[in-house]
Amino acid sequence: MKPTLPHASIFKKLFQSEESRFLLGTAAKVWGISMLVELIVAYIMYTNIRLNFYFYRAHGYAGIENLSEAYFQHVLADSIDALPWILGFHIAIFFMGLYIGHLMLRPFKRIGEYCVAVVEEPNTVYRNEEFSAYRLLTRFSEIFFEHLRDCRGKNKLVSREIPPQYMGIHKPVFDGPFVFHFSFFLIIVMIVSIIAIMGFATDIHENTTQIALRMIKADPKVMSAYFQDQAFLVDEMWWLTGILVVGLHVLMGFHLYAQVSGAAFGIFATMRSFMKGSWQSRVHLVGYSYLRDSTRSINKYLDWVQKNLPH
């Protein structure tokens, strides 16, 4: 029998729960955007370095063919020295993605944890964070759990009139505060990504320029025009990087929001139906396996209330 490596066991457990897979998947998506943009920019810059090499060879530096390896090493020297920082940057982006995933799941976990705690301690008060996400769900859950707490105090399960602002909602609604909340962290990732990626691109361009000034003896007008075009290329790279990073993160924001907005509405709709007197209402979500533990806790509490309170 082959022994199981401890690290392999830990790695396997990391992917066992749907919640951990969701968190890791979210982190991988956030990290993947920065990585994709970085690879695109790196390819463009590498192509530019090669074109510069051909330009230098054509303008008076015949010996550069024999020094091509040294040329590329010099141009990429700062990037090679910065590899530990690049690695640290990607690790930080990944952990930022984990935190964004945590923010998305936190309101559901708080509701689930409360449902577990209130069975044992009826006087437990449900409180939201000041800047809680999914305002439709979290604000209504305060009303819902307070109503059930009153029912337990009276030892009778009764229905209650639904506040008018929660009537007429039959599909997920756009939650501006939540989008702003977690978009704040995406904005941080965007800004850091743009600065980091273009910082390396600018260093490469400066190294290329320094080599040209030292090695090439060409017509000053030709050199001036060439380096003006080079500066224009760097400006275009700033725009390209910014558009790619912002555009992809906006798409990512809507994608992540779609992954939880339907679940938030489903739980809200169940609470609303239960409070109106439909005691059989339970949360049944399809495609939200990463919220299963939270929804199971909600349903267990509703089962307990229906079973233990006369109605």
C-alpha cells in the first residue's frame, strides 16, 4: 500500500467542499485576467524588442548579430531582476480574488450561521453588518428573523403583512451597493495591474533606447523620428492595457454578480412566502452548490419553526 503524502492530502481536502472550489475559482478568474493582459503586453513588447534588434542591425552595428543573446539579456535585465516582485504581485492578486469570493459568500454564511445559533438560543438577535451586501436579502432577512423571534416568544406561528417595498419583486434586482462594494476591490486590482504591467513595459522600452543611443551612429533625424514612434507605441500600450484591464474586470464583475444574485433572490422569495403563511416554503436553489451549507441551515431552521410552533 502506497503511503499518502501529507501535502497531497491537504491539497485534496482543499477542493472537497463546493465553497472552497468557488473561492479558488473566483481567485483564479481574478488572477487570470491580470495574467492574460500581462501575456498580451509581454508578447507585444517582445515583438517590439525583436523589431528594434533588426533596426539596429540595419543601421550601422554589424556586430550585433554576434551579441544578440547579450542584447536580449540587457533589454530584459530589469524584468528578470523583478521576477520575485512579479511573483509576489501575482500571489497578491490571487489572494485579493479569494477575498472578493469571501465577500460574495459572507451574507449567506451569516444567515446560515444565525439559523444554526438561534435554534439553541431563541433570544439570539440577527444583525447585519453596516455595509452588508445584497440589500434586498439582508434588509428583508432582518424583518423575517425578527418576526420569527416574536412568534417564538408568543409560542405561535402566524403570518405577517409584507412591507410594500418588498412586494412586486419577482426576479433578481440590480443591487448597486453590493456591486459598488466588491467593485471597489476590483478597482484596486485594476489600478495595480495597469501600473505594474506598464511599469515593466516602460523599463524594457528605456533599456532598448539606451542601447540604441550607445551603439547606433545613424542620421539624427532618422533616430529622432524612430524614437518618437517608439514613445507613441508606449502611449498606445498604456491605452491598450487600460482598456483590456478595465473591460475584462467589468465583464468579470457582472459575471460574479450573476453567480450570487439569483441565489439572493431565491432565499428572499422563500422568506417572503413563509412570512405570508406558506409554511411549506423552503429554499431550493439549482446551480448554487457553493451555497448548499447555508441554504441547508436555513431550511433546517424553517423545519424546526414549523414543527415546534403551533399554527
